[in-house]
Amino acid sequence: MAMIARDGIRLAYDERGAGEPAFVFVHGWTCDRSFFGPQADHFAERHRVVSVDLRGHGESDKPQEPYPIAAYADDIAYLIDRLGLDKVVAVGHSMGGITVLQLAATHPDSVAAIVMVDPAPFVFPPDLRAGIEAMVGAIEAGNQEPRREFITNYLFLPTSDPTFVENVRGVMMEAPSYVAASAMRGILGFDGPAVAAQCKVPVLHLAAASPLNPPHLMSQWLPNVVHGWTVGAGHFNQLEAPDQVNGMIENFMRHYVFALATTGHA
């Protein structure tokens, strides 16, 4: 584990492997860099790979402040620049998915392509928004049970392995309550369609069994998006179905990233 500081905030990351383009893996809400472990192991065989703990998460600093998606993207752009990664393939899960979209929109010189693994909703349906806002209010009031119930009941399939569910929930519940609440407010405040309109790089969307963004809507917001859909995996499909996810990223790279670089088409 290494550390890099931006504006006084220390960010923890792991780096390994060699080869271009480099990959940067960005975890989701109240998770940490270990949540892309199977992908980091796989792609480090042929690429330089960086897995980061977002501010407020994992071993990074956890200031009591707002956590907007734009701040995460700025942190990652800074990391890419400082480490000399050139244009990366940025892979994000859930909150990390909309973070890499923000990165591509506002730091296009840092990104060759993005992969959004079941990204957080670009647009929240009213009922879901109301439920999430109630959960955030409970967290801020010191009641963590709605947070626990949300993780358990909303992010897994009925067939998900109970030990896996317990392990993921354990990590997510360890995040400080003020980070959980503020980061979720950052997700709720993200304008997905507006940011998507600024994204000009190749995009892969890897939907889970019940995708947070229906693919037909994703295609409206990102007309050039390529869709993949994992089978037998809930929201954490990169962990429940790593071989499926890794294979689809490999094919996306072959047909939509390397091929475009060779032909010079955008």
C-alpha cells in the first residue's frame, strides 16, 4: 500500500504490473480498493494497475466534509497525473461507476475508456430517492439499521452466498456514519444525464441481474455505450462473477479500445 496526498488529504492505493494502457479501479459507496481484487489480479498480468481507496474510504483519510462525485474524480485525475499513467482505462463500480464517468467528462486527457460496473443510478426514481433520503436521515440521526437493511436487501440476489453477503456488509458497515451519509448525498446530487453528455470516450456498461440503470435508458444517455450483462450476480457482480466481468472487459478492450486506437476513429 502506498499513499499520495492531495490538498492535505492522503489517498491510499496499490500499484502493480506493467503495460499500457494502465487500469485504475474505483470502488463503490462505503467499500474499499479490495472490491476489485479479482480484476486487479487479472489485468496486472499485462497492464499497469492501480486500485485506490477514495477519500473517506478504506485506508484513505476521512475528513468530515461533503463528498461530491466531482471531488472523487478530481482526486483520481490527480493520482493519474502524479503517477504518470497517461490515458487510463478507468473501471468503477456503483458510486465508482459514476465517478469514472465524471472523470471522463471533466478530465478527458486522463482517460482512454471507462467501464461502469452496475453504476449508481443516473436518475433516481422518486420512490427510490425517497427511501434513500430516509436512510441517510436515519444514518445522520445515529440509527444504522436502515443502512444495514439497505445493504442486505437491495444489493444481493436471494441466491447470493450468505458468507459473501456477510463479508461485504461487514466492510461497508465499518465506514464512518458521516462518510456513509455524505457520500450518499453526493450520489443523490449527481446529474448523470448531464455528465454523460460530456463523455466522449468508449464506454462499457456491465449490468447486474437487476441493473440500477436500465440498458435502454443508458443507451439514450450514452449513445455509443457497449452493454454487457452478468448472469447470476447481484450488484457486486465483479466479485460474484469475476470471470464474466473480466472476459467482457477484455473483449471491450479488443474491439472498442485497441481497434479504435488502430483505426484512429472516435
